Amino acid sequence: MNKAVEYRARAQCALDAEVAGIPRKRIPEMVDRLWPVAAREMMGVLDPEAMVEPQDIAQREADYRKLKP
């Protein structure tokens, strides 16, 4: 995967977590877990060559949705 996508996805996750009121000390852990969801949303397509999705992607998507208003 293009590292720029990963960096942007991580930044977006951190921002979403901050806006959702997640305590700052928990944000890095959340970003490590949820950034693939944001990256997939940014790319707009599922491309197994670009990104290997975690096995629990459905749960991660559900958790990420909870962050968004």
C-alpha cells in the first residue's frame, strides 16, 4: 500500500476519535486498530494488492462507525 494512504488514514482516524471524545491516551491504540477501515474508505475500492485486510475487518468497521456522528 502507498504509505501516503496509510498516513492519511491514521490521521483521519485520530481526528475522528478526538471529535468523538475518546480520551487522548486511548487514541493511538484505536488508530493502530482502525486505520485500515479509513484507508479502505479513502481508496474507494477493495484492492488486495494494495492492502491486506485484517481478518476481523467487519468488527473494525463496526467500531469505526461508532466514532462517526
